[in-house]
Amino acid sequence: MKFIKVSILCLASLVLISSAKAATQDRVPAGSAASDSLMEIRPQTTQMSTSDRPLQLAATIKSGQFVRAEQATRGGASIVTKNGRSFLQLDSAFKTSSQGPDLVVILHRSRNVLGTTQAPNYALKGGDYLVLSRLKKYSGAQSYAIPANINLANYRSAAIWCRKFNATFSVAPLG
């Protein structure tokens, strides 16, 4: 019985080697000499493309539309969680002025930032906001990580703010 199993395994190995060798010879350009020596068979590794990876669903916690303060801004902002992390996302319709020298994206404690500040610049008070990052671009979809130790319940608006001149460009109340 052992002899039969060993014979079958040897025969299967020969078939595999012959198949691999024939497939390789089909790919050898005309005029090239193919090696008759035993081929080395290596396992193939495949990389998973992004379309093959499991979907990572994002859950929207809060969202709102930008309202003009000092500069016209359009589009929306959302706080989303993805893989246990929180992000502020500006949507693809987002567009603001490029007139500020030091524009940053912030979360603000008040839902009514414009009602608690004064025109024309809608200056903010320290301690009422959290700077997430410099504004990456003046238009289009973009995402900003929110530190893990932040209690999102304490922040009720997102804003585009010129840090240098303490001027609020626009605010998106989040609800």
C-alpha cells in the first residue's frame, strides 16, 4: 500500500514539473534555448488590491453645512468614525477663500459660533476650540484626524479659521 502511495506522489510530481516546464517553454522567445534541467518551482505570492480588501465602513456621528462668516465657504463637514478612530471630513463640495495666510481647521465648543462672536472677523476666544490641522487645500474632499483623547460631545461646530488674524472664515454647526 505504501508503494502505491509513493508511486502516485512521484507521478503527480512529474506531471506538475512537466506542466510547469511546458508552460515556461511556451513563453521562451523564438531562437532562445530552453533549459532541459529541472525547474525550480516557487510558490506565487499575490498582493491584495484595495478593491479586494474588506470594506471599512465609516459611521457619521455629526454633520452640518458651512455658513459664511468673514469669507464665503460652501460644502459640508462631518465627524465620522472609521476603525475606531474619529475624523473630521470636508465633502467634495467644500470650497473656501484662499485669502487667509494661516488657515486651520478647528472644532469649536459652541453650536452658534457666529452668534457668540462679532463681525467682521468673528474672533475666537482661547479654550473654546481645538485646532486639528492646517487646511490642506482650499477646495474638495479632505479628512482630518481627531485626537483619540477628545470627547466629541464637547464640540458642536467645525470651522475654517485664520489663526494669524483670529478671523473665522466659516462655520459648520454639527448636529
